[in-house]
Amino acid sequence: MAKLRAAVLAAGRGVRMGGAKPKTIMTLDDHEPLLHFILKGLKQAGVDDLIVVTGFMPQAIASFVTEHWGDEGVSYVRNTRYASWGNFHSARMALDQSPGFDLMIVNSDIVVHPGVFTRVAESPGDLVLAVEERYGLDAEDMRVRLQGKRVMDIGKDLEMQFSAGEFCGVSLLRETAHTAYRDVATAVEWERSSHIYYEDVYRRMLERVDARAAEVRPGEYAEVDTPEDIKAAIEVIERHRGAFDGEQQPA
């Protein structure tokens, strides 16, 4: 069985949050930043190997990780093209640095119950996506079409009538998915495409891999794109404070 590594994609600037520093290390009103809860959640889920993809203000990210994770079991890679290419390149860099690992890719602008990491890691499939099955999605949501637990399509342009839920920013790539992602990402680079999401790469992979959904329960996830999203993130933090503090096992 391959060892598990988490890759936190923390290269972006967070322009809609002001852009003064990476939004993942901005405080949430009187709460700790998103990255604090991502790191705590990964540790509660038993993850002990971490790679962080930096870009904007890399030293600020590294200092935060050192303070909240430590120096053991962590490495860094910098995406110097974070402003010109989409985050598909950050995911590619993490994969290139992680041969032989099952790689859990984690967006840095989310907060999730630690149990989400556990469910993703334990789900079968070459590619596993954390999905909250729900309706009432909007244009900003990364929508997913499912057939049972199999992922059939993903994209922000997916028609609402085919959308079964939202991808929640946590995914796992096993060996077959590693290869498929590298192949598709290389093709994207030759096309000179830019500002695409790694989920667009996932979409092109779906015919080549067994892609599955792992459950995200209502109230376990929030994404922060704008200051208006902070309230929802705080609600997740306060609802599941015990899970982040290790007072209850991730379910």
C-alpha cells in the first residue's frame, strides 16, 4: 500500500480578499486562519507527510506552516507561474514531487471537518473527490455529476440539471491517476492554455480512471472566496471545534 501524502495548494494571492497576503493565512475575524484548520484537520486524520505548494509570499506561508505543523514531515515547492497559469500547474508540481505516494490534494481556501480527509483517504478508486451531494448550487460552485458514487463529470459549466453536488476541494490521486494527470497536464501545457483549474484536468481524465465520490455531510465544508464567505467558514469551525481539537474522532 502506498504511503499517503497531503499537498496543500497555497500559491495564490486571493485578490478578492484584498490580495495583501495569501488568504489562507488571513485571520477569520477573531478566529485562526484557514490554513491553521487545514493543518489541524490533516493531523487529526493521521496525515504525517505534507508538501506545500507556494507562490505568492512563499516565506510567509512557510513560516506559518513551521509554526503550526513543525519542520518534520514537510517539504515545499514553489510555483513561480502561479499568476500566469491556473492551479493545475500547482497540482502537477506536487505530483512530480510525490512519486510512489497516494497524493491528497487540498485547496487552501477551504475549511472541512477532519473526517472528510479520512473518508477521502479510505475510499476506493484511482481518483477520489470529496463531494457534498446537494441541490441549489450557484455559478461559482464546482459542480459534479454522479452515477451512484462514480464521478461522471465535473466543472463549473456543468448544467444544473446534471449536477448532483459540489466538489469540496479535497481529492486523492493513486498511481493510475498520477499518470493520467501528468499526461493531460502536459497536453494542456503544449496547448498553452492558462488559468484553468486542476478540476478541468480531472474532467479530461475521467475516461481513463475509476473516479469515486467520498461523502461530505451538510455543515462540514465552506470555501472562502470573498469576505462575505467568512461567516460560513466560522460556522463550520465552531460547529466542529471538538473534531479539530481531537476531542472526538473524525467520523
